[in-house]
Amino acid sequence: MSDVPAYLRLGLYSSFTKYTRYLFTLRSVSQPSKYHTLLLFRLSPKECRSDLQPPVSQSDQLFVMESSCPHLGADLSHAEIEEWGDESMVAVCPWHRYDFDLRTGKSETGLRACTYSVKVLDSDTSGTAQIWVESPGEGGWDIVEIRPVSEDFADPPSAISRNPVENSNITSSSSVAISEEAEPTTLFEWAVLILNTPNPELKVKRTRDAVLAFRTGKLRSVGRGVKNKPVPPDVPPREKDLNFVAPGKVTRRGNGGSLKSRIIILHALANIEQWAWDIIARFGDEKVAGQALPHQFFSDWVKVAEDESKHFSLLRRRLQELGSFYGEHTVHAGLWESARDTAHSLPARLCIIHLVHEARGLDVNPTTIAKFRAAGDQESVRVLEIIHHDEITHVTAGHRWFTWICEALALDPIHEFRENVRKYFNGLIRGPFNESDRRLAGMTPDYYLDLRGEGGVLDHKKEGPVTYNI
Ligand code: FES
């Protein structure tokens, strides 16, 4: 075995100059249940060690470490960077302020973060500078996601106030206004509060607040092991004035050629569910083979929750630009039935919602995007492409945590996936499949080809359809 570390090519240096931090996720080629999420810091020459003489090289400005703190797992994407002595730069964890040398990972506490060396090399063929990062282990690694840390929401911060009186125009089944004193103190509390928030704008604002608090260290507790853990609603309440109909009765979409058809398609996509907050609230306290879920589990689903809110904001704004609004057309709650069917089992939930329904989205999105492009609606194309790109990462999150559970329980993930689909899904897993994007998310064809579900757990005919508690 060679002592020389292997490197993997992250991409063109010029692609990493817009932001100062990037998260990237890797999956092992030979062991697809092995993932790493790493953080690339790009410092300015001035921020670099004072012992470096100008000009500071591009390589000297780049640092890579695991994105989870080795203490209790906090997300380091919002760590402060500080100089320590003359020769060290450290990342300071937002949770308990342990600091980790960016180059060696060492901390005065004795803990050590995993760091990886970085090189900037000119490509042999084009002469353009490329970033190479030391591999986190043996064998090949696929880069399954790269995203900047500082991704803004589509909308500016909402004007929604914490003052209940100022929020009186927000419709809801319960009091959605929160006082400063009532601000959640754990991630579980935030998740349940957001699930119980019917107003979508307030949901977006609360998601933004929760994500920021979680990443910056204002919120340091997930809430595990706390007595009286808040319970997520069976069916999240929705706004009173939304026109819910049975899945087969929603307004027909058309082929995307007309403005009306495009509005109806965007409206249907805006009707998202808060799967990620439900996973956090419902399953976050579970143990798998005696192990608590790692902190990365929460970082991943918080990111998915942030995306879901971002998508709603983008779609709502686009509907307004096209002369419509969210709520103008009928919506259905069919997908929540799958969530209810799998409310008792984290593996079943990951399989049915993320690896069946969300993976189906990867199949159909390119066709939808092509329709909008053919109609000349470039702005909607831009929005839909952002959503599609993010949704690949949501399926990846489903694959990551489903395979993590299978590995912990010494189960074959492909066999288990197919068993869960047979048990909790109704009907054929239909193509045509977007094989390349499914593969990027970890879903090789042996997961889904020739697979038919034999029905949900709940008999909705006897129980009645899912109704929203409004
Ligand atoms: S110092 Fe990072 S989680 Fe405690």
C-alpha cells in the first residue's frame, strides 16, 4: 500500500472563486454506503498565515476538512476563521468554540478534525488551474454534490413579525405568532413548530431562522433524550383557503405550451410537503443497532428543509411574475398518504418518499424543463433547473441514510429497498428512468427495475382520505 495520498479532482479553480466556502459530498465507488461531507475554505491572501510571504499561492489559500466537528458533530460550515499564533489558522466551531488548525486539524483540546491536503495544478491539456483534494480513503470516490455554503433564499427576509398583533393577517388554525420567549430551544421543537405552521411564508421564515440558528451555534441541541419531546402532527395543517381536491381532480396541467398550462405546472410544484422537518421530528431520536443517528443526519435534513423552502419561494415568485399566485389553483394531498403510511419506520420513509417519489421527480423534471424551454420561458427554466439539481441531492440524502441504516444492521440495501417498496408502495415503479441522475444519487438500476409495490399499510378507503386539520 502506498503512503502517498491519492487525490481527486474537485474542479476548475475558477469555479470556486465566487464564494469563500463550499460543501462537497463524496461517495465511495466500491462501498456506496460510505459518504463523506467535506468543507473547502478559500481564504483571501490577507487572511492566510502571516509567515507566508507574498505572493501567496492559490494552494496556500485552500483548506479542506470534514464538515462535522469531532467534538459533538456540529456543522462547521459557519465556523469562524481565526489566526492562532504566527503560523496557524484555525476554524472555531460555532457550538462550543473548540478551534481546529485548518492544516493539521489539531486542537488544544486534544481532539483532531480530519483535514485533507489541497493542490492547485495546471491541467496537462488546457493549462487551466484545477483543484485536487486528498482522497478520504482508499479506492475511487464520486463527487455527488458541490454547493456553496452561503446560498441565499430566493426572497429577501420576510417582514413577518414575531409580534402576534402584527401577524394578525396570517391565517392559521392555531396561533402561529411566536413571542421571543417561546422561541424553540431544540431542533425538534423548531421542526414541530414549522410543521404546525400553515402559512407558507411564515414556514419559510421559520425555516430560515431555524437553519441559521442551527448552523451558527445559537441552537446547540437537537433535543434528543429530552422529556416531553414535541410530537409532529399526523398531517400538517395547511391554509384554510387552499382548495384541496382528490389527486385525480386537480386542474389539468396541459403540455406546458400555453401560459395557463405553465402556471398550473408551477403551481403544482409549489405545493411541497415538509418531508425533511417531519423526518427530523419523527425519527431523530431513534437508535439503529444501539447507535444514535449521527449529527450529519441532522445537517443533511436541515439542508433539505432549507431547499424545500427555497423552492417554494422561487416558485411563488415566478407564479407572481406570470400573473398568478399560490392558491389560485387546486392542490392535492396525495403524497402525504405515503408519509403517513411510513410514519412508523425510518427505513420505509426513506425508501418511499425519497427513493421512490423524489427519485421519480428526477425522471420527469427534464421533460418539464424541456417544455418550458420550448415555450421560451427561460426564467422558469432557471428555477426548475435549480430545483432539479437540489432534488438530486435530496435523493442522495435518502440513499445515504438508508444505506447507513442497512450497514448498521448488516442488511443488503438493494434487497431491503425492494422489500420496503413491495410492502409500502402501491403499483409499478414506472420508467422511463433518468438513469444518470438516479445513479448520481446512488440509485443504480438494480434498486428499481422490474419492481412493483403491493399496497400501502393503511387502508385509506376504510380510514377515509388524508384530511388536513385546518
Ligand atoms: S466544539 Fe464543536 S460540537 Fe462542540
